[in-house]
Amino acid sequence: MHLTSRVREFLIDQNYYIDIYDGHIHVFHYVDIVKLQEEEIVLQMESFLLKIYGSNFRVKRLETQEILLSGNLERMVLE
């Protein structure tokens, strides 16, 4: 339970929100899209780069500071 709480605190932040579910990744409050490819997506967040690696990524919805992706997530890296 403690680990779940810590992950939730990390993912739900007042400056950004990342939701991962059923083959989808929903990111709120990104600043810019740096790279958008089928196997790698890089989003500039307010204070770091969010690198998403996997396969078959598709943009399902794109709005100002909000993106919904579908695909097979392998890993995420914060830089």
C-alpha cells in the first residue's frame, strides 16, 4: 500500500499528471512535443523531459497541454 501511495504522489503532481491504463498514456500539462515517433515520444515538461519508449504509439487525442497516446509502453524516463 505504501508503494502505491508513493507512486501516486509522484504521478499526480500539481504541475503535471500522467495516467497509464489499458494500453493508453494520458499526459496533462506538457510544455512542448520534442519528438513524436512510433517507438519513442519525448515531451518537454515544466522542469524535465519525459521520454516514453515502446511500440505502435499513436496519438489518439491532442489538445493544448494534453495528449492521449495508445501503444505498448515499455518504459518511461525522466531527465
